[in-house]
Amino acid sequence: MDVAVLDDVVGTTWNEQLIDELTDYITIPALSPAFDSDWESNGHIRAAVQHIFRWINAQTIAGMSSRVVELPGRTPVIVAEIPAFGAAAQNARTVLLYGHCDKQPEMIGWESDLGPWKPVRRGEKLYGRGGADDGYAAYASLTAIKAVQESGGSHPRCVLLIEASEESGSPDLPAHVEALADTLGEVSLVVCLDSGCANYDTLWLTSSLRGMVAATVTVDVLTEGVHSGGASGVVPSSFRIIRQLLDRIEDSSTGAVLLESANTPIPQHRLAEAVAMDSFLGHQEEPYPWIDGVTPMATGAEAQLNKTWRPTVSYIGADGFPLPANAGNVLRPSSALRLSLRLPPIADADAALEELVEKLTTKPPSNARVRVDHPESASGWNAPDLAPWLRTSLNSGSQRSFGGPLQIMGEGGSIPFMGMLGDRFPAAQFAIMGVLGPESNAHGPNEFLHLTYAQKLTSVLGSLLNDAVSAPS
């Protein structure tokens, strides 16, 4: 394979096609089903799927066939099959390339000239919801395959799978995977471009992903609000009761999660990775948009472990509270909080959810009515040992595209599909990478795609697919 031609095809495709495609894609408010219960009638997910599918069909890739697969009541998936090419013509290996096209909700806090559905380019950054998480993945994956073919390289059989429910925990994906069992075949390498990077100067490979449990806890004490002057001191505050319940699952002074099922030992090699990552980055402070004077919960390697191998709970939504400007002197009848519990990669998410519900609902203070609604659970993923050929390929690609060696990191987010695939294909290798680096702010305001990093990552992927042809069986 002529790597100079590979890089030229990748660069040309990004500059002449992909930036424009992603600019248009960002304008589509394709909220994941968890945030748009009427997604089917609203049509935004379908529009995002069709936008990507149209581009796929326009590509000249040898032997490719593509289709949109629909199952009743579920979000669609895009599937593209590309047969083995070049020297790999008789190779039985299958590479699965994964991505998603659904998006997180708008959130508040966007800069005045930015917005979730308003694509804006500033130098190397393309702002807007979903470009980095994870709209670019389909385009980058097929561009890498096209570049391999046009540069005289080879690649194994490839299957591109783009889903539309990942931001909801991928509830629709298991049914699609079962329906596509014959299409997927026996997968030996999984490529996912939905992960993160610790900087934009280095190729980062994800070694683990946290699991997640989410639920809404509601405390009811009255059938309607009453005057706080006449009732406080007699009627227990629903918010105070919810605070007491939360003390059962989290130490409020340290943030430590108290659920036994949510805590697991950290493997020694993952501890070593966190230390190595911190050393490589020069012990820098976590690059978050800090308010002046705020103290991090941890620094250095401990910060890396906190956000990758230790459980945490975040309170991501509330109900039953009027805005402060509209708040009268009323003792409210109920309080509700949405909890997001991140779990270590090897924790059992179903067991953690069961323990969470038990802790919140058993013998509630003041005999208040407590319910836990809209539960979700998805276990994490811990990568198998990296095959020597895969490490060599990624390191070589990193040296060529980034000018330095491959680095490895745990990731604090969740990609439910990876755990599912790990169980289904226990002998498979995984190359989990992504563009979600410092300040890219996926899920939040001012999300951006770092275009230069995405282009370099595409070139690395092309080299990886070419190298996969000669990988040991």
C-alpha cells in the first residue's frame, strides 16, 4: 500500500466532502429516543440516517452493498458490507466498524454565536451537536476503506454498522444484532470511533469503558402544595427526604458511592496505565471549564482512576421545582431527581440497579411514598489483552500520522455495544478510538469536532485495515 496515496485520498475526501457533509448533518436535531419519545413521527432520526446513507451510496467502493434495516418499533440501523479486497480476497476475517447517528439534547450554555443545530467552523474545530459524537464515524470509516483500495492496499471483509439509539443506552441494538447475525458473521476485529482522546497530538486507544445505571427517584408527601408557613415543621419536606435517601447511596463529603455492587477491584495493569497516562501528560490539571477557585476531587493518576475505574453518581435532572423567579412560599408536594451512576468496567450493571432501587425504596423516612422510574442499566467493558499485531499496527500508524507512539487510556463514558460485542465475540480484538478530547464537550454546550485529529485518525484506520489482512488467525 502506498501510504502517501492513502493520506492524500483521506485528506482530499475530508476537505472536499466530509466537512460539508458533517456541516449539514449537524443541522438535523436527531435526538435519541430517550429525549424524543415521538422520534418516529418527528422524523429527525430518519433524516440523519438518510443523510448518511445517501453519502454512503455515492461512494465508489469495490463490491460494497448497503441498506437501511428497520424493525418494528425500533430505530433503524445502516449496514454496509464491503467484501475482502486485494491480497485479502480469500481472507475469512471480518472487521466490524461501529458508529451511531443519534444525538444528545440541546443543553444550555452555548456561546452567543454557537448552537446545537448551528454548525460553525473555527479553524480546526467544527462546532455543533453530534459531529464528534458520533456523526463523523460513518464517514471516516468508509473513507479509510476507500483510501486503502485506491492506494493499492488490501483489507479484510468489512461491515459498517451505524445505529440510532446509542445515546439512549442502545436499547434497539440487541434486536438488530440478532437479526443481522448472518451478516456480521464471526467478527475478529471491532473498530469503534465513539471514544475519547486526552489531547489532539497523540493517538489514544481506549482500554476500558465504564458501565452505567440511570433512574429517576421521586418522593411524594402531599397531594398538592401547601403554604410553607403553615405546614413546615409538620409536613416533612420531600427534598429533605430525598437527601436522606441519597445518603444511602453516596457519601456526600467525599462522593464515594456506597453500593457494594458498584465497587470492584482495579486490575493492576489498569492502575499502571493511569500512572503512565498522567506521567505522559505531565501531571496537567483536568481541562474542564472550571469556575475560579473550585478544587478538583482528585488530581494526577487518582483523577484518571476516579473517572474510569471508580463509581460516581451525578444528578442530571430535577422535577417538582419551580424556577427561583416563580417560587412562592409553598411546601411542594414532591421532589424528583434523575440519577446517573457510572460503574467500573467490570461491575454488574443489573446488580447495581437492583441494589440502587432497594436502597432508595426500603423503609423511606416519614413513610413517604418513594418510587424509582425509567431505570436503565448497561454494563461496561474491559478490553482483552492487545494482540501484538494490533499494537504494532496502531503504534506504526501513530508514528506516521501523529509523530509519536500510541498511548492507552481508560474512558469514563459508556458505549453499551462494546460489552455486548465482547460477550458475543470473545476472541475478537478491539480498536476503540475517538475524537472527544479536551474541551470538545460531548453532551454539553459548545461541542466540537477537531477536524485535523479526525483526519489523522482516518489515516491510522486505513493502515490498520491494511495490516489486519496479515494478522495471525
